[in-house]
Amino acid sequence: MRDELTASQREQARLRECLEQILQEVEAKAPALKRQREQYDAALDHVEDLEHKLASAQQENDRYAERVRQKPAIDESSLVLLNVSLLDLGCVPTTATCSAAGAHAGAARDSVAPARWAM
């Protein structure tokens, strides 16, 4: 009985030492774990900020894209002037069909197309 008691006391002492060692390891790692947690939280905040900036940039891009879709690349009067200028420079269209120019230019320049030009 006494041997069992002594063995039990030794086992308890060994377990206390193990628990003490584990506690020391945890306490030693605590500052690093705390620092990691703070860095993780800061990274999450940064990601959230970047997500907001991305959403804002996407909205701005959508607004610009809509403006581009609504605004013609070149208006009819500019197209007519371009065609007349090209004819004046001696360029001859290799393909013809430009109904927009026909309403504004003279008879010789009515169907000038901006597609391809030859000198």
C-alpha cells in the first residue's frame, strides 16, 4: 500500500513537472502569438479597405464605360470633314459607303468611306 502511495506521489510530481513545462512553453509563445493575432487583425482590416477601394474603382470604371458607350467616337460633321480632307489630299477610298457623309458633303464626296484609303 505504501509502495502504491509512493508511486502515485511520484506520478503526480512528474505530471506537475510536465504541466509546468507546458505552461512555460505557452507563456513563452504568448507574445509571439499575440503579435501574430495583431498582424492578422491588421491584415484583415487592410483587406477590407482594399475591398472597398476595389468596389469604388469598379463603380468608377462602370461609370466611365457607360459614358464611352453613350458618346460616339466621332460625330457626323467631323467624319464629313475628315473625308473631304482626305479627298483634298488625293486619297481615294478603296471601299465606299458612308451614308452619314452623304447628307452634308457635295455630290462628288457623298459616299466617301473612312474604312480604307489609297494614295
